[in-house]
Amino acid sequence: MPITELAALEFISPHSLGHPPVAELFRTLGVQQAAWSGYPVLHFTNADPSRSAEFYIVSGWEDEEAHNKWLTAEENQEPWLRLEGF
């Protein structure tokens, strides 16, 4: 049964999605995740300027097992290691 993923993240100041290395990493991860899952990956930021560090990812998965396989896949793990400290 298809499921929806909603991930809520918060960047550590002064970093944001506008920081070029961060933006490129999320673009790459989005393309890889969409290829893996077969569902589009959407990114959103909070429209409230006082909460601009908040970032959301929305996507779909065929089932929980498919999502869990992605979570542990090297294609997903390696980019997150580069985001430590952001």
C-alpha cells in the first residue's frame, strides 16, 4: 500500500537551503530518491521569515519496506554525512 513521507528538518544557523552546497545536495538527493521510489520528491520551506530554518520533504513510497531500504541505502546515507553541521 503506497505511503506518504513527510520529513521536517531544521538547519543550524547560519545555514539554510539557500547555501549553495546544501541546495545542491538536496537537489541530488531528490533526484536519487525519486529514481529509487518512483514518486516525485517535493521540497518546501516555511513561509514565515522567523522560521526560515525549517525545511520539509514530501514524497511517496510503494510501502514502508521500500522506504526503509532507501533509508539504509548507500546512495542516501553518503550525502547526509556531508550535511553534518548544517
